[in-house]
Amino acid sequence: MPIQIPEGLMVSVSGVRGRVGDPLTPELMTGIAAALGAHLRDVEEGTRVCLGRDSRVSGPMFARAVTAGLQSVGCDVIDLGVVPTPTLLMAVGHHGAIGGIGVTASHNPAEWRSADFRRYLVEVDPPRATWDELGEVTQDEGAWARHMERILALPQIEVDVIRAARLKVAIDCVHGAGGPIMMELLEALGCEVVGMGMEPDGWFPRDPEPTAANLAGLGELVAKSGAAVGLAIDPDVDRLSLVDETGRAMGEDLTLALAAAAVLETSTGPVVTNLSTSRVVEDVAAAFGVPLVRAPVGEVNVARRMQKEGAVIGGEGNGGVILPALHHTRDAPLASALILQHLAKSGLTPSEAAGKWPSYEIVKEKVAFPREALADGYAALQADLRAEASDLSDGLRLEWPSRKAWLHVRPSGTEPVVRLIAEAPDAEQARGLVTRAGELLAGVA
């Protein structure tokens, strides 16, 4: 029978998400994997599907369930074990697989046709393989080694320069998949490493998202150890946040800004980011004389726009860096190498590197708002706030370039709320934009 999508399960371009136990069960995961495998076999030539996972405690259980579902529709499973999400995507290409599944709670890029798959999931009963046509399972323990080798071979990464700098690096991998692989990469780059949360056991001691508010422990480690920089990696190793040499969290947007500066020193071409990313990335692009192009929020939207524009670097303000010379997905090991390259080559501390660029304040809030009234809400905002530029490709983004300020209003994909994000040179301006937008939307609702 087709899958009955239970309440609380989200199926979107970011993957299938839900809480373990309710609604996410092994039985449900087996059915979803079978549907995906059958769908991929309908639209692609081949049978191989790569499977990877992060370090979460539920990972082994769900990986086994996914494996069974894939085998049941005749897919051959290439099991990578615990690997970063970007390593999984690289393995899909390496093996010529028809797709990949990442068992992780982080946002997972959907390289398949997401709208088609959502319809398939609820409408089609996947055809099952007979006993003699069941898929086979093989292990691939070399996926990360290939990934690291390609990072170190990139022309944008001057390995000898980084090694000569002998940087001391503090790192927090929050007990996710990144501990062993990041240690291996940093040691290959000649760094002295002090780490926390390096064991990939999935027992997160804090909120695992690498936002500034969650990095006090890493800040203390940097200050205590005298490290040159702190690196915070999310559980599935596609996002990177920075802590400067004083122990101060720098904010996720600066990751992309500094990585872009590293790349644009030797490569010329457009930079792509999403509509909610800080304009500091725009400042970096302008300084190197290249255009900054904005896409709707979502990694897949940014990646597709990068392909269209021929971008040399891009990503999102959440610490996700995409380098087309490697692949079109967010990659924290790559981002770490680019940041170390920037620091080693410039001779600057992280705070000095950030100080080269304008400083902005971002304010984020969410308000309850009915989706059916969105058009009226946007109209009210445009009429009252009188922006110098507007963009309706993803909610409503209003911009005042003369004031170096912007406001992005977009519906949540998970809740009946509207997210309000504003940036300006000072917190008072940004807070004023968010407050006024909330008042206007309340008047419409």
C-alpha cells in the first residue's frame, strides 16, 4: 500500500523529518526507503543507492530499516557507515549510484525530484522484488578518504602555506560524525588540535546547531588553550561556525564571507547566497568586483542558482559553504580548510580578518500568521515600509541599500508562523524593522 504520511512527519526538499518514535518508526522508514528506491529506479538507470548516517543514537536502527526497504525493491545498498553528508553526496557520484540516503536530523539535500517523490510516496505501492532479485549490501569504508584527498588537491587550498603556519585549532564536533574525520583533516594540514565532543556517539551535550548562542564551551576552550581559531561543526558535518582568538563566537554568516574572500583571491566569478544571508557577503563580493546573486532559502535553491550563474563560491548564512570546484553541496571540512587558508595566507587573526569588513546586526523573530493572508500582509508591508528594492521570490524581502538594511519576511515550512529577519548596521535599526513588520502583520491578521 502507499505510505500514509502521519501527523508530524515533514516531507520536503530538505528530506523526511520527524521525531524518533512518533511519528518516525523503523516500520515507517522501511516503507519510505522502499518508496524512494522504487521511485529512483523508475526515473534513473541502475540499482545502486548509497547510504550514510550521522552519529545519532537512533542511526544504526534506522539505517538497518532503510537498508531493508531498499533491498526489498531490488536496490543494491552501498553502506558508507558514519560519514558527513557531503561525503555521502560525493560517494553517489563516485559509485555512479542512482541516489543516496542520509540518516540524519540535519537538513539533507534532495538531489531527486522532490515533488515527484512526494506524489509517489502517497499514491503508489512500490513493486517488491522476489527472493532472487533482492538487493545486495556492500560496504564502502573509503568514502571520507576520497573526500579528504579531493579537498587537499583543490587549487584553492595551498596545503604548504597552511602547514607552514602551524595553526593551533580548537574544535567542537558535538559528538557528531565530524570528530575523527576533522581530526584527520586538521592534522593533514599541519595543525595542532585541541578538541571537545570528538567521540561520534550521538550524545549531544548541548543544542547541536552551531549558532553563536551554543558555543560558550568552545569559546572557553579557545581562550584556555590559546588556539588561533575555534571551529564548531554540526552533527552531519555540512555547517561550520567560527570562534575568534579571544573566544568570541563570530556568527555563522562570517563563515561564508571569509571563505568567499579566500576563494576570490584567486578565482573570479559570481557569488551566490540566499535571501536571508548577511550583506557582509555582498561586501566581500563587491570588494573583489564580482556580482552577488541571491536565491530563495534552501541549500538546493542556492546550489541550482550557483550552477545557473557559474558561481565560483556560494552557500548560506547558517555556516554552509559550497565550492563548485569540489561539488554543489554544503561542506564543513572544505569550509574549515578555506578558513585556515585565509588566516594562514593573510597572517591575520580571525577578529582582524572579520574587522576588514563592515559589521551588521541581525534580529530574528517569528509571529503567528495565517497563510491565506500572506498576500495582504506583504502588500501592507510594501505600502508602509517603502523599500528601495523588493523581492517576492521567497516570501517578501525589502531592502534599503542606502541604509545598508533589509527585512525578509517568509512563511515557515514547519509551523503556522511567519519568520521575520532584519539586518542593519546597528541593532536598534534592525529591531525597529522587525517590530514594525510584526505590527503591520498583526493589523492584517
